[in-house]
Amino acid sequence: MTDLALTGVAEAWAAAQRSRRKPLAPSTVETYCDAWRSFALWAQREGRRTVADIRATDLGAWIESLTDLADGTVLTYGHGALAICKFLADRGCLQCDLALVRLHLRDALPRAYASRAPDVPDLRRLVSFYDGELPPVEPGRRGERDRLNRLRNAALLHTLFSTGARISEVLSLNVDDVLTDDGSVAPRAFVVGKGQRRRAIFLRDHAQRAIARYLTVRRTAFPHAEALFISHGPRGAGGRLGRIAAWSIVTDAASAIASQVEREGRTREARALRTVTPHTFRHFVATWLLNEGVQLSEVSAILGHANTRITEQYYARHTDERLQELHDQFAPDPESL
């Protein structure tokens, strides 16, 4: 495998994962493969072609080149690429010392607290980015596709905002999962999350309306499409929307809102918006619910965590406004004697 092209390593690792008794979740495998493909493209530009060409400093240098990605994404990519390097080392294919690879990578990774969710901007303005009046349909298939894309994008953002679900869970939804017997959009659907745990996710009125609007217009062009969120072409028309496309839908909207906010003089908020990914909606929903006084166990159930300890470690912090409200309400008053 030392002469294996770097671009073929991800597929070999993914195949090995599928043969394990307890493989990683499909979404994790896909993300780690994306990370390796990113590394392979960087390595090719540096003159590396095969596994034997990998140097101990390469992963660290590649990580330092990822200046356009959020810290959380960079950390995930680093862990993914290292996992695949370990796979190569275990098979005697990695020519450099894995311990040195790990050392250089650790020095390059952002100093983020993996056990705490990042602070998130207010997403209430972002969620309606694709809403509003639709432009008139231009003649030809492209005009129809643009119209469908906008409706789908709006429905995706509203679903993420309403449910706090993982992007893999949202993209796994089928049309039948969200419709009632009379054809209307249901207030809840069921997904299978990490650990193959099945749970309900909740679609509030705004999400139901966005989904219904999308499906009504889509029904003519794609009457037999099974997935809720699909590609409208030109490639893969009618197939389930992929993670990369979903990320672009979210990050393009967040970047546009960030530019508007920056023009209004709110540079700090603009910087935060430029780090938004689909997972940021999950952080926002969890933090919002906790600060509104929802019980930790209930938030844990909504998120689909295995236990409340995960929720507490990752999300149990409060805004200054919430702490001020609690302090004003419960702190001792010297005049109350």
C-alpha cells in the first residue's frame, strides 16, 4: 500500500471500517474521508503522490493551510486525517513515525476546548435568508431549478433551526417521514441518530410552512423523489442532497448575512457568522433552550444525547442576561429583613 496514490487511501480506509464489528457512524466515515481528500489535494500540490511520500510534518502543515475553516471543522479534519494515518501505520505502510506525525499535528491544531460547544451568534436572522417572494420563473429548466433550490434551501434552514438535529439526521429524512395521512406536514418526525438511537425531532409552524411550500412546488418536477431534501440538477437530479451541498447552502447564507451585519458596523457579530456551519444550529437550539429554563434532561432528549452528562459538559453555560435575571430574582436583599 506504500505505492498507493494518496487519493485512494480514503476509500481503502472506509472499506476497512465497514468490515469492523463496530464501525464508526456513516456520517463520521464520510467526514473523515472528506478530511483525507482535503489533505491529499494539499499534498499533491506539495509534490506528494503516494503514501510513501508522506512526511511527519505534512499533517501539521496542511492544518495550518486551512485558514478558511472554522476551528471546530479544523479539529475534526485533523482527527480524521490522523485516524487514517494510524490505519496506514498499523499496516506498515506509513514510512514516517506516527508519533512525530501526531506531535506536529497537535502543535498545529487550534487550541479549542473539545468538551465545550463554541459560542454561537444569534441565528434568527439567518434562518429566513432564503424566504420571501420568489422571483418569476425564467424560461427554461434553469429558471425552474433556481426556484426549487431557493425553496429547498429555505426549508433546510428552517428544519435545522426548529429541530436542532444533526445535518446527517436532517438529510436522512424522507418525504413520508414528515407527512401525515392527509398530506400535511407533521409537527414531528423520527430520525435515527448516533448509536442507532431513534428519537423524535420537532417541526415548528415556520418549518412546517417552509417544507410544505417546497414540496408543493417540487411535486410536479420530481413526483417520485423519496428524500425530503434532494438535488435539482444539473447533476444528480432527484437524488438525496449531499452533506457538502448542504454545508454550502448554510455557509453561503451566513456569509451574506455577515456582510450585511459588517456594513452595519457589527464586526464582531460578522466574524461569528462567518464560522457558522449546519452544526451551529444545534448549538444555538441547545443553548437557547437551557437559557430559557428547559430542564437539562429534556434538552438532552431533544438533542438525542446518550445521557445528560454529555449535554451538561457541552452546553451547560448561560448568557450574562440569564445570569443577571437569576441574580436579580434570587440574590439576597438586605432590605428584606
